[in-house]
Amino acid sequence: MRNKVVLITGGAGFIGSHFIKYFMKNHPSFKVINLDKLTYCGNLKNLKGMERNPNYYFIKGDICDEKLVDRLMSGCDYVIHFAAETHVDNSIKEPFIFTQTNVLGTHTLLEAARKYKIKKFLHISSDEVYGSIKDGFFNEESPFRPNSPYSASKAAADLLVQAYYKTYGFPILITRSSNNFGPNQFPEKMMPLFITNLLQGKKVPVYGKGLNVRDWLFVEENCRAIDLVFQKGKIGEAYNIAGGNELTNIELTKKILKFMGKDERSIEFVTDRLGHDLRYSMDCSKIDDLGFYPKFDFDNQLKKTIKWYKDNREWWA
């Protein structure tokens, strides 16, 4: 009897690489195929040592490559789809790239997965598909109101995935997580950018007045939640995942400054991002019902993340 095979897309990226390490540790009988294009934020150093595992295979390639995707999909049982362009600022500058990868790439995977009767297709999405909310929380049935080319492309991908379930009865699952943080995150996102700037004696650029609110989720928590949905999630359903750590950007900035021995003279307020959502917040009771709850203290994991960037300057410098 052969090992079960899971195709993981975008496995050299931040969340994808953490998930591969988590998944292979907890499911050693699975064979994992990691398909990653290795764009600027994909890094095989994130998976150092994994190449020695006989059940791990890396393939460099594009999820929009129909022939490659078809060939890989023919030998798989499951798909966990992380691959995406994710940086909002980049989507404002080069929006078509996001449509290409996030929408057409997802569609390419769905068609091949349907052709080969994949048993589960788990799509990794974002809280940004819901847009901004002043008070209260979004749940999984909330309408999509994306406000950036990035979030619009992720919303479109979500809708395609849901349509394959409704139209074809295709076995899909979706997770939508809040802002992830932790080691190995490319220094374009807020937390690693601020940490690495401060390590270089630079200031940290805070958009507007820093009043935008985000929920912060340690990446290992997200990996555990994604795996739980993969194992126990109900086919056809989406699951919100958050860390329960809502902070304004200025509150987070001040925490980072404090933990790094800096003061507010290191803050530089800059022109606000176009279409900047004020607040993201999600009701996560649905995944709570599966047995998920965050285990880690936010401040401790933030300190751990700062230490990682201090200790791994060669990775980001």
C-alpha cells in the first residue's frame, strides 16, 4: 500500500514552509510534494534539512503551468494550496501579477485536481477578503468586500473554490487567517520590516497615524489550525483562524520598540496606504468547535521572533 501523497503549493514561503515542517513531523507516513516558483519571497533555506527526508520532494514551478500541474496532480491524493502573491503594497503597484497567480493559478490547480479526483483541496485564504469592519466581527458567512487588488484576487480565488464545490461537488476546504508572524517571514511585511530596520539603526515607517487594527496569529498556531481543518473540517466549509491579539499598528510598533530597547524617536509616520482597511476582526467559534484554541502568549512569541531575526542576520541581510 503506497503512502498518501499531498501536493503543497507555495511551500518555500513563510507560512507554507512552517506548515511543511509541522505536517511532516505530525504525519510522517505522508509523502509531500512541494511546488514553489521561488519568487523573491520563496526561500529553500526555510526548509533546510528537509531534503534529507525520503518522503519530501521539491519541484520548482509555477501553479499557472498547466502541463506541470497536470503531471504532478496525477499522482496526488490531496492538495493544500498556499501559493499566492500576498503583499498589499505590491498589489497596488503591479495588480495584474496578483490576478495571474492568485486567480488563474488557483483555477489551474482546481481543474487538474477535479480531473484526477483529488480527495481534499484545502485553499489557504485571508481575513482581508471580508474588507474592513468598524465594530463586531466577520464570520464565515459574511459578504466579501475586498478593498485592495491583493484581497480582491484572494476573494476571487475563494469564490472559484466554493463554486467548484457547489457546481461539481468537488471536496474543498478553506481557511481564512489573520496576520501571521514568526521566524522566516520576508522583511516586507510590517513585523519583520520593523525588526530588521531597527537592527540596522533605521526608523520604522508607520502608515498614517497608526490606528489601523490587526489581529496577530503566531505562524505555528496557524499551522496547527490548518492541519486541524485538513483532518476534521467539514467538506465545503470555510474556517476563520485568528490569534485573539488585536492591536493598532502604533500599539504593535511600541511593543517592538520596547522589546528592542528603542524609543519613539525611531518612528517615522508616512503617507497612508491607498485604500487602507481600518480594522480586521473575525469570529472564530467555528474552528473552536473543531477543538482549536491559541496556546501561545503573544508577547513571548513576539520576543522569540525578534530574537530569531537578531540571530539570523545572514538570512535577511
